[in-house]
Amino acid sequence: MTPTPAPTLLRAALAAAERGWPVFPLRPGDKRPAGHPERNCPRTGRCTDGHRTPEQRATLNPESITTCWQAAPYNVGIATGPAGLLVVDLDIPKEDDGPAPKEDDGPAPEEWAGATDGLDVFAMLCEQAGERLPTETFTVRTRRGGQHLYFTAPAEKQLRGSAGRLGWKVDTRAWGGYVVAAGSTVGTGSYEIIHDAPPATLPTWLCDLLATPPAPAPVPVAILRSRIGKADRYATAALNGEVAKVAAAVTGAQNTTLYNAAYALGRLIAAGTLTEDEVTDALTAAAPEGLAPSRVAASIRDGIHRSTRNTLGGAA
């Protein structure tokens, strides 16, 4: 007799919890969390004191898990942050994607020439870092044939998930996100364990690429102006210096370098020695061709705006 979905999914949820990975229900046959979104929160029941996100609702309690998954054939979500995990999501192109990304779907084709999927790009990243491909870790094949590589995240750094930050078809899931657990089924595809091993420690080089650089300490406008002296000459030198950094940025650090340059120059915008248009035009021209225009514009805008808010005493 073929087992019904509910007991299979219950076993999957309990198995994940036994590994120390808090779980929460996803809609049956779907990747989306079960329950209501924050915009429709009734502020009653479990949300009496405020909306509870799936990450907050995730549990290791066997009794709670059993009660939940006996009620419906929910797919299983793993809250990666509370689980102490960082999962590298190596995707494959959809049928209409082709071997290269769309303009807003990660780096341009030239940067990843020869790659056909996220695994190829990740292998290139490893080669560029002078490291071997870290395959000796817990690995799940996704419903479309991609892979989830599970790593133990460093306890001292609260890494957030990312989309395309490392490269085309390479995303990560950490705090603020989740992955679909092995045993779940979406459409006609299922998530299956293909290498059952303890999650390896996240490689240091990979952690460095994913760590968000701390914002420089805010500097009052008056102090900036007193330091500048010959404002025009200083501003020009500063602008040229940041442009040079962006142009020389190595693959994998280009977007972060662009953001940092915009942040640094944002203080001069706040001081009135450069205009936002001057900075935006210069950094856009210096940005590597491998970054999508939409990503370039967003990084410059976010860096400038965060910097000017901090410099003028606003909240970050």
C-alpha cells in the first residue's frame, strides 16, 4: 500500500528537527509558507502580540510538529537562520532562460562564459578563490535538478540570505530566509537528499564574500568641511580614488566595492562638495560590465542615501 503524503511529510519534518533544524509548514504542494502574510495579520491567536513570521514560528518540538503535520500534508520549511545554517542554492535555468541570464537576473553572460547553471558558476568562484569545490557536506537535490549545499554558519556573524550576490543562479539562504526540506514535493518534482553528511563549516573565503561590511562611523558635516580645506581639489581626488577602486575590483567583490565607494562619496555629497549626479555618473561609468545596470544603480543609490543619512545624523 502506497503511504499517504501526510506521514511521509511528518517524517521529513521530524527528521529535520532531529538534526537541530527548526521547521515550519509550507502550503501543501507549494514552496510558500502556510498561514497568513503580515499584511493580512489579524493580530489574534499566535499573533496577539504582533505578527509572527515563519522564522519565528519554526520549532523543534516533536509534539507541535506532529500535531501540525497530522492536520494537513504540509511541505516542510527549514528556518536557516535559527538552524545555524547557510545554504548555497545552485539553481538551473528555466526553459526560457537559456544559458545566460536576463539583464536583471545576475551578472551578464561574459562574466560566466561557459557556465550552464549555478553549479558551474560556483565551481568558477571556487577556482577564482583558489579553493576546491566544497561538496563534502549535506546536499539536497531540488525539484528542478538544482542543489542545496548546507553549511554550518559562523555563530559570531549573523549572515543574511542573498540573491545573485555571488553569481548567476547562485543564491544563499540564512537569517531572514528558509529552504524547502528534503521529502517535500512541489508539482511533479521532489526534494531529495543526495549526500547525507553533517553540514561542513562554511568556508572562510565564502563567508568573507557574504559578510556585509560594517558602515563607517558617521562624521559630522562640520568636521568634514574643516578637514577638506580646498574642497574642490579634495573632492576631485576622492572621487578619482573611489572610481579607481571600483574599476579594479575583483570578481565577487565588485558589487560590495561599488556600494562602499558610493557610501564614502556620500559624505562629500552631504558636505556639499560633490553632487549626487556627479557621483552617480562617475561610478556608473566605472562599474564593471559584468554587473547588471539595475544592480549598479541600486548599489550606488543605496550607498549614497545611507551615507548621507548617517552623516546628517539620521538613522541607518
